[in-house]
Amino acid sequence: VVIPSLKNFNPDFILVSSGFDASYADPLSAMMLSSDDFRYMTKKLKEVADETSCQGKILFAHEGGYSDIYVPFCGIAVIEELLEVDDRVEDPFLSEVNSWGGQDAQPHQKDVVDKVATTHGLA
């Protein structure tokens, strides 16, 4: 939903409020995202910045995340993706978060996303 919406909007600049509250280790939210998930989202946003009027102009501003142990791995994943670094810092927690169940979208969640996409002509 986000990527098609961004492409339709065709921004001149993308500003990302880059918080890591959604990481699996965050004591307040624990939404089960890993450093690889933040890396993937960064890659997709970079692609949109390159494909739209942004002409690659994108800014990430760190603004949150409460896991002093895990936020650094999420942050470095974003930086590595922005810089297209091949020799990456190893996330020692990645196998743990990937072993947790319930990470796929649940049917009721998928229904909501699909409805939003259809309603806004993004499907």
C-alpha cells in the first residue's frame, strides 16, 4: 500500500522518520521486525526515491526505539542499505527473531490491507 501510494504521489523528496520501535526487542511495542526488515524497507524506499521526481533525494532521521541492545543493529542495517555496503555487520539476534512464529500477516490483517488497496486503486 505504501509503495504504490508514494509512486502515485510522485514526491520531490522523501523524509523518513526512521524509528526502530517496531523491532522485535523493543520493550514497548515488540512488533517482531528484524534488522533485515528495516533493511528491506530502506531498499524499497530508495527504489521509490530513484524512480520518482525525488531523483534519489531521501533523508532518514532516527527518532525512536527503546531496545539499547537491538536498535544499533537496525540502524546499521539502514545505513548499510543506504550506502550499498556488501560487507555487512552480522546481526547476532537475527536467527532468534526469525524463529518466532506469527510473523506472517494474519487473515484479518491481510483483509484490511487488501480493502485499503482496493479502495484507493492500489490493487
